[in-house]
Amino acid sequence: MLPSEKLAIAAHLHVLLRRKTGRVTDTEWMADNLEYATEVVRFARQSASEDGHADLAEWADKLEHAMSYQPRPRVPPPRPRDVAPIPAVPAPASVPVAAELPRYVRGIR
């Protein structure tokens, strides 16, 4: 999951917590720090169960999922073994030296 997606979930949960419970959180720290995010999730779930705010529990679940998400490592595709090697490209012909280039007849204006 992209850091911007984690930050978006944290920001949404921040707004819900502020409106429904009056609690102010740090969204960037929530998106970066697992311990802080875990505590915010615990508080959001507790508030959701005590005050009946189902959307707090839903966004707490989303944040918990975002923080536990581990991307799979990228593995390059296997190279086929029966493919012929690419032939080497020949070097370009040498570029003529300035003395060998044709000169302008009357110069440049």
C-alpha cells in the first residue's frame, strides 16, 4: 500500500475522531508509526463500541489493515533460456574532422 493511501486513511479517521469524540490526532505520525496507529485504532474501536459510531470501527479496521499490509517483493520474470543472444551493434563510422567538412562559400549572416 502506498504511503499516500495510508495517509488518506489516517486523515479520514482523524476527522471522524475529532467530530465524534473531540480527540485530535497526528495524521502523519499515525501513517508512519505502527505503535501510534495501534493505539489510535484501539481508541477508535473503544469509542465506536461505547458511543455506537459504526463508521469509527470501519475506519479503524481500514487503518489496521493498511498498517499491517506488507507488499510482496518484486521478482523479475524468468528469462527464457532458448532465446538467442542479441547481436552486438557495430560501432558507427568515424565522424569527419572539422577540416574535412565543406566550408560555407560566403559565410553565415
